[in-house]
Amino acid sequence: MIIRPTRPSDATLLPAIERSAAQSFTATENLAWLAGHDVLSVEQHLGFIAQGLHWLAVDEHDQALGFVCASAVDDTLHIEELSVARSSQGQGLGRALVGHLECRARDAGFKALSLTTFATVPWNAPFYARLGFQRLDDAQAGEFLRQQLRHEQAIGLPDRCAMGKTL
């Protein structure tokens, strides 16, 4: 597996990877609806790519397996989406993508990583906790993350939390 910057020509492949990754939610009764939920558009991916904040995991034939994209919020790099194709899950790609993002964030001078995720889904908050992220309360989260959580609640996402990792 190789992690490389995502190219604009990769953008059309990314929604299918995110849809494939979301199929894991079919095993969680109250979240099964997410398997058919909207994903980031090609245009949104192109925006992250243009900012240099999108990375792709590929196999030895340059076939896309997963991706991570982020946005810069002050001195923090915020993980917008981490998705690994269902057929490639459980092989450490998510961990490798987050590790790669962490290295890029350090190199670029960011002080922290942040994200919002499901608090109790095993491949969400517990996964990030194993990577050194800590759950943030309202005071620690800051206005950006509090706003993210309010938006997610408004669109019907239950059991969400903010997490962060100091670099």
C-alpha cells in the first residue's frame, strides 16, 4: 500500500470508496441508514485536492483503496473524511492514512488534529482513541467543533463527539 497526494483525476473514484466504506454501518441497526446517505461530491473532493489536503491509499497497481481529506482551521488540521473501501477494511489502511496525515500536519506546522465522529461505533471514536485522539468536552472543543456537532445533530446524526490530538 502506498499513500500519495490525491490527483484531480482521482476525484471521480472517491464517492464510490466512501459509499463502499459506509456499508459497514449496515451492521449497526440505528445507523444502517448511513449506508445510503450522501457522500462528499467530486467537486468537494477537488476542493480538498486543490488545497493539498487530500491523500489516497493505493495498491501496487495504483488502484484506489481509501482516502483522507482535511481542512485547515487556525493551527489545527481537521479531518473531514476518512474512508477505506469495504473490501480493504481491517488491513490497517485507516491507521496508515491517519498516520500519514499526522506527519503532513506536523511538517506543515499544525499544532493539532481534530475530527467529529460517532462516540460508540467501534471503528469511529474507539478507533481514534487507539491512535491517541482524546474526546473533547464543549470547552475544549472550541467554536468550530461545537458548530460542527450542532450541524451534525441538525441533520440527524446521533451520538456524535469531537476529538483532538495535540501534535
